[in-house]
Amino acid sequence: MAMGLLVLLVYGGYTAVTAFVGSDGEGAGSQQVASAAQAGTRGVMAPARAVATQAPGPVDCAVTPCVALTFDDGPVPQTADVVDLLAARGARATFYVVGEQAKRYASVLRHATEGGNEIGNHSWSHVDLRRADPRTAAKELDRTGDAIEEATGVRPATMRPPFGGAVTSVAAQAGLPQVLWSVDTRDWDGRSTASVVARVLSEAQPGGIVLMHDVKGTTRAALPEILDALMSKGYALVTVSELLGRDLTPGGVYRTGPAPTT
Ligand SMILES: [Zn+2]
């Protein structure tokens, strides 16, 4: 048992290194990293007991309390771990990805969509679109849409402006609603795993949209507890488009979705 654990950890360390020294972008290298990351998740992090699972199929968030978890700034190879934690529970989430990462780790992105997760547009290079000239800002969104569509076959339906800096006319011209959040875990601020868990559980409400970053190890470590606690409270974990519906206004700003009235 101890030997098996050691081997997996060493293997995980090896793949973590290759993820950042590999020069072949989205090719076989990142595919290998993605599958190794999944193996690591199953071998080391998966709890011994069975986890509660969400019923498959569509959810009506006006009847069932829903929360939309969102993960920004990836994909990175470790995004595959997040996807597997979600899949083990039948839960879904939305990944607001940066275009240049989407191009590099296209296979990770494809893996995410196969699990029923949604991919949103988070600009090409994570610039503050408010400070970019409108043509550059439009190109940031357009190139990212292209990269996501190329990787997954689906063009994103929503965008999230970097730094939460809404850019209404640029987003409207791109045909994209702007999805912000109702719960900021502040995981970007060097918070501990415990504080990320605590913030989600204390602030999540029906219809809530939770901001997290799958690029952060503390957040990935917090995720099993977050998922299990929200699900035990009766929340369905859905994508942004499942929560908000498809009939959104391009350029409009959305921070929450519907909640059951009773
Ligand atoms: Zn971001």
C-alpha cells in the first residue's frame, strides 16, 4: 500500500514537471499529462467511501436549488483532476478559460466538455479588457472563441471579463453575455484550503455563482469537501448556462440565477 502510494506520488511529480517543460503544446505530451493526472486523482485523492452522486439529466433551478461553480484562468494539466472530481459525483461546472491556455491544452478542455461541463471565454491573454482598445478587446474574445471551438467543437455562449471588469459594448458586439459571480472565494489571494471551503459554504445561496481558480492547488484540494458539502445540502451543481438559461442579453451582466420560490 505504502509502495503503491509512493509510486503514484513520484509519477505525479514527474508529470507535473513535464507539464511545464514540454514544448509540444496540445500534442501527445499534454494528453499523457492529462491521463496521468487522472490516475493520480483516483489513486491518491479519491476517498475510500463512496461519494454521493447527482442524478443525471437536466435540472430545473426554479424547483431545485442550484449552484454554478466556475473555475477561471485554465486550462492547466491539473484541470483534469477537477473534471474527474466533478465526474465522480455527476456534478458539472463551468471553466472560464484563457485562449492561449485553451490552445495549448486542448485535450484537457475536450476532456472537460465530455463530462458535461461548460467552457466560457475569459479572453486570450487575460488582459484587462477595459484598458484595451476596442479592436484589441474584440480580437481577444474572438481568438479565444476560435480556440475553444477548435478544441471542443462548441463556441462558448458566455464570457467572463478578466478582473471582473465588465466591458458591455465589446461583449455585446461579440454576442456574449458577461457572467460575474455572487461568491468570491478569494482563492487568488493566497488563501488556505480551509478558508476557500469556509467561504463557499457560508456564502453559497440558491442561484449562486461561485468564483474559483482551477490553477490554484489550494482550490483543487478544497474541492472534494466543497462538492460533498453542497450536495449534502441538496444543491444541484450545474453549468452557468443551465443556471441562467440560454436567453441572455449579449453584453448583459449576470451575477446570480434563479432560486426556488418556496
Ligand atoms: Zn481570470
